[in-house]
Amino acid sequence: MHQEGWNISKYRTRYGTSLRKMVKKIEICQHPKYTCSLCGKTKMKTQAMGQAMGIWHCGSCMKTVAGGACTYNSTSAVTIKSSEDLRN
């Protein structure tokens, strides 16, 4: 039985288990909408994957920002932002 929202049948037995699990993790975290840090609404979505990874666009305030490849806030970006907050 597979989880809702992810089509496991598109890979079937190809590519091996570990790669399919990695792709599943990436696809699940890419598709939900994230909260925009500029306007506070839950409208932040990733742009088209074939063109550019890590480009996020808010449908509410129409701002485009760079973020992580599969999540809006990458771990390195959070670390840098917290160190900047400590300096100020």
C-alpha cells in the first residue's frame, strides 16, 4: 500500500530501492505550499523544476526568492540567518 499523493507505480522496480526512497522524499517535500516569509500567507511554491532548482514564488505577493532545492528554507540558509540575527 502506498501513501496518498505519491505515485509509486511510475518507477516500479527500476532504479533500486534506495534511489526510489530518496526521490520520494524529495518529491513529497517539494509539492506542498510553504508559508511566505514576506507576506505570511501559505502560497510559496517552487518554480518549474526543469528550468531552475531552488527558485520559489509566492502567489499572493508575487515575490520570487531563492531557497533550498527541495524545501523553502535549507539548513544552511537557516544557519546563516540565525548567525546574522545574533550579530545584530
